[in-house]
Amino acid sequence: MTPRDAADAGGGRWSDLDRPPLNVTALRRGLVRESGLWTGVDVVQRTGSTNSDLVAAASAGRAGEGAVLVAEEQTTGRGRLDRRWTAPPRSGLFFSVLLTPREVPVARWGWLPLLTGVAVATGLSRAAGVDTALKWPNDLLVTVGGEERKAGGILAERAGESAVVIGVGVNVTLRAEELPVPQAGSLALAGAVSTDRDTLLRSVLRSLEEWYGRWREAGGDPAQCALQETYAAGCATLGRTVRAELPGDRSIVGEAVAVDGDGRLVIATEEGVQEPVGAGDIVHLRPA
């Protein structure tokens, strides 16, 4: 443990002993290896957005495939639809990775956020012992007090013509009084057997490396690499009545019946139409 210095005397970054800092040396030792996907792991104490930082680094030629940027605290983290993502320092996993899937047609890159969701859910289930589910397209759900709560999210951004930066945010040790909204949750509140962020991050990144490799070897075909089937099996949205709030102030209501080969959510409306949704905000509606 790094000693507290005078700057931390008022309650600084080492003052919450339940939230120790990440061990970057151990993370590099466990993740960066010859012929592996991850080429570097950097941890910063505080930044606006790891996604923005990594996109900028890629654009400037300072980062290549397999770069991982982790922040102990994000001040302007973003979710889908430019929603803000905030959490206390060292209370979660806030990181971005840079991928360049050259073997995969760009038309199939839309599967990357869904692939990441599967990988994150798998990695957290292994390391934290928490049952997780996915809300289409990229929210991670846990159960707290018998209710579904959002504990994480994923945001993908293009970085030039040949790269994608994927950002992940997961609430790990957030306490009830720290939740930004009542619908939020955390691994700790869901009864995680471990909240060691080093262990969780290693598990998630190893799972992501595995799924990304399978998807890339299949040329991005989600059926061939079992990604489409696996995502559907873990998707809490399927079989539910949902409202899709679409661009242009349009919305549709119906049953979410499938995720198609393009990663779109297929909604069956009362009019008997099956409409694929590629972008929009999905609301799980309670049964009448």
C-alpha cells in the first residue's frame, strides 16, 4: 500500500481501505504475453473518459490493437445516448480497449458491443459468482433484492477507419446510498463472492480475448462462432414486452422475439409485424 502523503490527509485516494487501488504491475504480468491480444495495460488515477483518451491515442498513432486503458475514476464517463456514467473512485471497473478486427467485414462490427457484453457477463460470473444478464444491446443486469438492476454498460466508438474502442463500466462495490439512481445496482449489492477488482478485470479481459478470437476466426459470423446463440441465451430482453424508443421520436411496443444475424433486436408488434431495431433505447415493460 502506498503511504498516504500530505495531499491525502483530508481523505484522499487511499483513504477508503475497502477500495484498494489496482495493481498495474500484476495486471500486466497476468494479461500481457507474447502472441496474446493484450499488448499493454495502463492505469490512470483520474480522467474524463477512457474511451475519449484511447480514441485520441489511436488517432495520434500512440496506441494499437490490444491497448487497455483503465481509470480508477472517470469524471465524464458516457453511456449510450450520451448519458453520464459516474461513480466514486475505485468503486468499479472503468476501462477501454482498442481493437482492429481487419479480418471481419465492417458490416459485422456492430456485433462488437454484444460480444463484449457476453464476455463481460461470462468473466464476472466466473470471478464474482454473480448471475448476470444482458439487456439489449449493451447493459449488464444483476438481481438485487429480487429486482433487476443495471450494474454495467458498454459503449463502442470508431477510431478512424480500421479500429474500434470499446468502453466498459461496471459497478463493483457501490453501496446503496451511493447509487446514482434507484434502478442501479452493483456486484456487491448482488451478493458477489469477490469484489477484488484485479481479479475481476483479469477475468473479464481474458474472456473478451477468448470471444474476440473466436469471432475474428469466424470472419465475424455470429452463428459460426456461437456468439448469436450465447447472446440470446443470456439476454433478459428476449421474451419480454418492450418499448423501443427510436430516432425521430418514434416508438414501437411488442414482444422481443429474437436477435438477428446483424445483432438487431426483432420486435413482434400487435399488428403482426416483426420489426428489427438496430438503434434505440429499449424499456422493459412490466406485465399488465
